[in-house]
Amino acid sequence: MSDEPPREDDQEQIAQRRSKLSRLREDAIAFPNDFRRDALAASLHATHGDATAEALDATASTAVVAGRVMTRRLMGRASFAHLQDVSGRIQIYVRRDEVGDDAYAEFKRWDLGDIVGVSGVLFKTRTGELSIKATGLRMLTKSLRPLPEKFHGLADQETRYRQRYLDLIANEESRRAFAARSKVVESLRRFLVERNFLEVETPMMQVIPGGAVARPFVTYHNALDMQLYLRVAPELYLKRLVVGGLERVFEINRNFRNEGIDTQHNPEFTMLEFYQAYADFNDFMDLTESMMREVAHSVLGTTVVDYQGQRYDLGRAFERMTIEDSIVRFNPGVEKSSLRDLEQVRSLAARLSVPIENSFGAGKILIEIFEKTVEPRLQQPTFMTAFPTEVSPLSRRSDTDPFVTDRFEFFVAGLELANGFSELNDPEDQAERFREQARNRGAGDEEAMYYDEDYIRALEHGLPPAAGEGVGVDRLVMFLTNRSSIRDVILFPHLRAESAAG
């Protein structure tokens, strides 16, 4: 819970609830664990929701349910309440004559938020609502804290993120979003397993952080007396496995990058990374199209996605466009022939108000211009290709144009969802790029890669021609569940300390 002290009325309610718990401790086991239900709310509605009152009366179907008390309507000799379980809500009807005076009195002492068990007979109320006429009641977990004011549809973002349990209790939309997230992960895994990819695990603590241009988190192993880094990507380990003969591998992994937080970035996030021998970046663009369609259909039942007021059809062919062509398209007056001249591209960045540093080469400046002036405009599904070699230290150079690499990024709705490329398997080329990254790090670039000697040694044993890709699982879930912030699809997002929040 928050360190903020409860309101005065909350303190009074907490005291009352603790008093009720004390009474429970005296009369019975306060937190029993022997109650078993035989039905969920949703299954009862699915099976009996369309039945008439007469049909239910004739069959006298029974049910044993358990859940959290979400509403109560107390009357003299009979009362109503709604219980919420993982699947939804079901109404219960409690009559004193049916359950007895003691049980009815106990029921009236229940509070919103209590977790209870109820057995009874299904029937329809006069308004046609499927309900359970209680024959047995049992307190299972006494809730000591009241639910927040206006907890139905809890909207306060700070509370929703810090106390996700309250968000899940209050908001059905949140529960659906995280159920969808689970389906997304399941669909991604199934898609690859069906194509003979092997799921593997690689270290989360690494001696040398690699596989992405990112600033790592640093930790320390006392027993080994050595500094370690939380991984920024599993890429270099997965490619070691391809060297070893595991020709198709994937990992659904947690990565950690010591960078800023915004609607699309969280320091701890989930990636799918997969690698395949004897494939190139064109094969993986085709594979990604199929993957996105299959996952969307599995999760939503359609390839048409509604996101932030716009409609996107993943069933149509995805556009493919080079970085340089996109800069020309979205910035009128720019000549493609000028984009590789360092002075001209610096002048272009200044004209477009794109901040750059003196150490940036033409390729790095192009990417800065692309990110500021093109990315937000990539709405329909689009593969961006031909990334400059300067910003692609692990990608294979184009055979026909060494300024760029055989690399793509996949965008939709302005979100970068995937990054893939033909793998650089030339150990001497890779070693030189690592040395260039090391020089950049020595010049102050904290996101530049380290020189990984063992990875070069692995390449010297021979990495077959291969392609690799990373898919941002959190952003994919954002897109498929119509969420504009990554915090809405991560159960426990990172936030500032409460004392510093606000």
C-alpha cells in the first residue's frame, strides 16, 4: 500500500474490520483453506444465462462459487450481493429463512472487498438476472482495508500503477488487457515452435553487456568478486548457440536498459528474440508479416486492429521503404543525393531542428533525422530498411552498398515493434566494429557497445549465414489492446519513489 496515511474515515473502517476479524478468530478459523468451488461466474452465465426462470426452477441446478464481494444491497429478511471471480461477476440472493438467523447476521457483517464462498441454487430474478439463491455461506478472507472511493472503474493513474491489485479488482478492462498479453506471448511462442524453433534461456547477468546500443545496469557478484551487468539483450548468446549448431532458436526474455522512462519505454521490458541459420533479412520480413497476422488473429479473432481511433489492417501487404527514401518523402525539398555528405546532412539537421553532436557521422545524423521527422508518421504497417552501417554494429553490410546494412525495423501506428537483420558473420568485420564502438565509448558514449572477445572467438569458429530479430512484446501488446502507454501493459511498471513522485 501507499505510505500515505489512510483518511480518517478509512482508519475507522480499518478498525471496524479488524474488530470483525478478531471475532472470526474467536469463533472459527479466520482464514480457512478447505473451501472448494465448482463453477466460475462466466461459465454459469454461458451455460444458464439464456435459460428461462421456469427452466431453471425445473432443473434446480446448484453451484458453489467463491469471489470478492463487490456490491451489497441489504434489506430486512433478504439481501443481494455480487461476487467477482477471475471470470466475472455473479449475483447472490440471501434469505434469512433459507440460511438461518446466525448465517444471515454474519452475511450482513460482510464488507465490500471480503472474499467469500457461497453455495446455492440457480434462479432468475424478476429482472431476469441469473443469480444464486444461497443455501450456504462462508467467510474465506476478511479484507482489512476498504476499497478506494469510486473504486468502480478506478481511474487514478498513479494508484493504478503503484497498486496494480486495486486496478485489477476495479477495472475489467485492465484484467482483459493482461489476459490478452498472456495470449500474445502464447501465440508468439506457438508460431515459432510450429516452425521448428527451439526455445532457450541465456544469462540475465553478463560479464560484458552486448547485443544492443544501450546503457546497462551494473551489479556485483560477491562470491565471484566481480562486476556484472544486467543484460540489455540476449543476442550475442543466442548467436553463440547458432554457432554451436542450434540453427533455429528463440527466447522470450526480460531486458534491462538504464535509460529514460516514457509512454514507450520502461527500464525493464520483454523482448522476443529469434535467430535462424540460412536465412536473411528478406526472409524475416516475410516471416514477421505472417507472425503479426497470426498473433493478431489468435488474440483478437481478426487481423483488423483498432488503435487510438485509427484502424489498421494487418491482412494487407506491409509497405517496405528505405531510411533515405523516407527522409525524402516526409521532408519536402530534400535531395537524396545529399544524404551521405556529412556537411550537407549536418545542414539538413539544423534546418529541421534536429539536435546532433559533433561526433556523429552522416549515418548517425540520418537516423536522428529519421527518428524525429519520419517515425511518428509511419502509421500503416511498414518495414524500414537499409539502416546506415554506422548505427548497426551487428548487422551485415549490404553487398551492393556498404554505407548501409541488410537491416529492417517494423513500424505500425508510429510504434517500432521489431528490429531484424541479416547477421554479421565475418569475425574480422565484427571485431573492427566492436573496436569502433569501444572508441566511441572512450569518447563518452555510454550506450556504445563493449568489445566482446569471446563472441569474436565464437564467430571465428563459424556462424552460418543467418538472420535474427527482436520483437518488443510490450509494444505489440499496446497495439493489440489499444493502450497508449507501456505502463498499461506491464503489471508492475517502474515509477519514481513515492516521496519523489508527483
